Amino acid sequence: MARCTAPVRGHSSKAAADRCPACRGRNGRSSYYSDYGSSYSSYNSVSPSYSSPANNSSKSSGSSQTRTTNPRWSKSGSSVLYTPEQVQALTPVRENAENLAVSQPDLRDVFLCHAWDDRQGSAKKLHDLLETRGVRVWFSEKDLGLGVPMMRAIDKGLVNSRIGIVLVTPAMLRRLPAEGVADKELSALLRRERLIPVVHGTTYEELEKVSLLLASRAGLSTSEETMADIAAKIAELVAI
């Protein structure tokens, strides 16, 4: 006699019972326990947050850790991965950069806006990571010559760069209320769809207390990926 293949509590589904040599066709019904099937079904019908715990979102555009296919500007075979929110935030910046690459091909790739206190720290690190990847960066530490009026040099750097990066750090948050140089750079960048905030060592919640306008711009955050990963995304974005 064929032996039943089910566990003690029965088959997990009607299909499984139908495949069992002992139970299939018995009185026109499969022999399985509805309570076992129900338990099995509820176990497998997990919520999206359980099956993909990285789907939780936060303020920054890098909030969702769910990865997507590379955006259209990624080269074939690129290993750089983006979230859907990042693609959405970066697409208009890319489109503007593409238009400028056609009309003004000699522009720098990036203008790096940062707080003075970060010039030898996180700002230099980001600058170096970008330049290592071939990105042409306007950076005050190397482009602001001796004797050159600061605001005139910054104006020239802004005009001659395709996109702007604002490195949002605790030092930047302290500087912005004083309406100094960094605040003037930021005001100019905010008038155009060519701005990417890079939040480092702080949060969007803290930024909102200082600049609601800047906080409304989705960007990238080192709380969710490394500075090197962010540099790789910016390098892809401006590679035209």
C-alpha cells in the first residue's frame, strides 16, 4: 500500500495532497488539514516590511535601501547601485548637466560648497575622492588664488560649473545662520535645479531647523553609504 507523504498534521496544501500517492483522489478530496494549511499560508504571507526590511524610508533620498536597476546615465556593467528615490532626485540634475555640456562644454563638472571649518577635513576628502574618479571640481582650497577677491572667485566658480554639491555638516549648520560666504553660495545654487546636498555627520532633521529650502532637496547621506560610494555616484552623474 502506498504510504502517505504528509507530516503528522497533514499536507500543507491541496496540491501537495493531490501529489501524495496515498491521499490523492480519496473520496474526491485531498486529505490535508485546513489548520495546517492556514498556518503555512499565514507564515508565507509576510508583509513587505518583513520580506524586505530595507524598505524603511527616511528623509534623505538615499533613505530606501531597496536597490533598483542602474539609471540611464550609468555605463554598461556599472556596479554603482541607486535607490529609486536617488534616481528620482538626481535625474533633473543630470538633465541640466547634459544641456550645459552641449551649450558650454568647457565647464567644470562640480562646484563644491562647504563650510570653512571643513576645508581640511570632510570637504577635502570628498574633493579628493571625486578627483580620483576624474571629476573636475571647483574647490576653494585650490582654486581661490592669493589676492583674488573671494566672492568674485566664487561667483566665477559657480557660473563655470555644471552642478553644485553642498556638503551639509555640523559646521555648515553653524555657519548658515550667520549668512556668510557659504550661505551666499548656497543661495545661488538653490535657484537652479543643479544642486545635490551631501549630508555628513548630521541629519535632515537638524538641517530643517536651519534651512527648510535646502532640506526640501533630496540628496545623499553618509549615514546610509560611504563617502566613497557617494563620490562614485556623483562621478557617474557628471560623466557626459
